Amino acid sequence: MNSICSRCFIARPLRAHHCTICKKCILCMDHHCPWTANCIGLYTHRHFYLVLIYMSIGGIYLLTVGWSDFRSYVIELNQNQIDATTKYLLNWSNQYTYLPTNEFFIRLYKGCFIFGLVSIPLVIALCIWHTYLISNGETSIERHINAKFTRILQQRGVIYRNPHNFGLFINWIKFLCLIDKNEMANINKRMNSFHLYRLLFKRLFYRVLLPAYPAPYNDGYVYELNVNTAESVLESLTESGMS
């Protein structure tokens, strides 16, 4: 069921929200990102998360590789351990390595490394946060909405469950676009585990590791909900009675 947006006065689909910066409703909106000057939603959330993954891995690699040189510049240079003939800083951790002692380069290197020490943990923390949200089948906005509903219903003795949460495994293969919507019925009934994991591994390679733009699992207007319907209850009762 769609609601009417109070700002742009059009039908607003489920999980869509109005962005005051973009001045329009965004399908499955997560947040407005100042890095990209754009909204993170149905068509961009997957790419935004992959960028966080690559930035985290690259940042950890740079900090690990650059730590020895940073230590040499900060500690050994301050101790004036400079080869007088070459006017190069001798890296005492490796006697065959000489580091340039240009003052501008040293200040630039130290500044970049310190900036990395501050910014890269923040990127990693943001990546971990979105990993948690994706695992629960919710966006940043829905996280606050679900927490509000949980508190209200808890006071009335009712347990609130996120209708978009289909479990860890299904949430991730939907988010990463590893399966198409018409293939979902084969996961639990027709496709055995070996063929399923082989399919997912192949698509993980050319849909995630390689630059690709697969279509989202949902169209942004109609969503499957993980709620008990009369049909599902009757089906489960029938299956239990037959067993």
C-alpha cells in the first residue's frame, strides 16, 4: 500500500522516503551521502557498500605497508640519523633502504598517514554498521523506524518483527543481486545445495568482484514481506499433518 508524500504530493511506494536535499522521493532510501552528493537507495546502495569494502581493505593495506616508513620519518629523523654523504635518511630497520629527507615530502607523508589513521577506522566502522543493517534486511532510516515500533509495541506486550528480514542468507543474496526474482522459488524447493552454491559462487565473481550493474532484486514498488498469511499458515498445517 502506497502513501502520499506530503512534500511532492505523489504516491510514495513502500520503503521510499523524501530527500530534502534532492527534493524528491528515493526508492528504498538509506541516506543522503555527501561523498557522492547523491542519495543512497535502491540502485546505489549495493555499489556504496562495495566501495566501503574496497576502501576498508585498501586502507588497512596502506596503513600496514606504510607504518615502517612513517616510524622511520617520525623517530629516526628526529634522532638526526642522517647519512652525511648522501643526505638521505637511513632506515635502520633495513640498512639497504634510504629515505629522502626533503622537508616538504616528509611533512606531506606524515600528514597523509595521520589522516589515514583517523579516517580509515571511521570508514571501517561505517562498513561494519551497514553490514549489520544489510544482515537484518533494513536501511539506516528503517533502523530508527523499527526501533520506534519495537518500543511502542513492547509496551503493549507485542513483539515487532521486521517484515523485510528474510534471514541472513536470503538478505545478502538479495542485496548483492546474486539471484533473480524468478529464481527465488527454486532455492528452498527445487535446487539442491551443490547447484545453489555453485551458482552463487559464479555470480559472486562476475557480479561482485568484477564491475557490473545487475538489476536489483526488487523493482522498488512491490516488495515481498516476511509475514504470516492465511495461506502460509494453512500450508504449514497441511505439511505438518501429512508428516
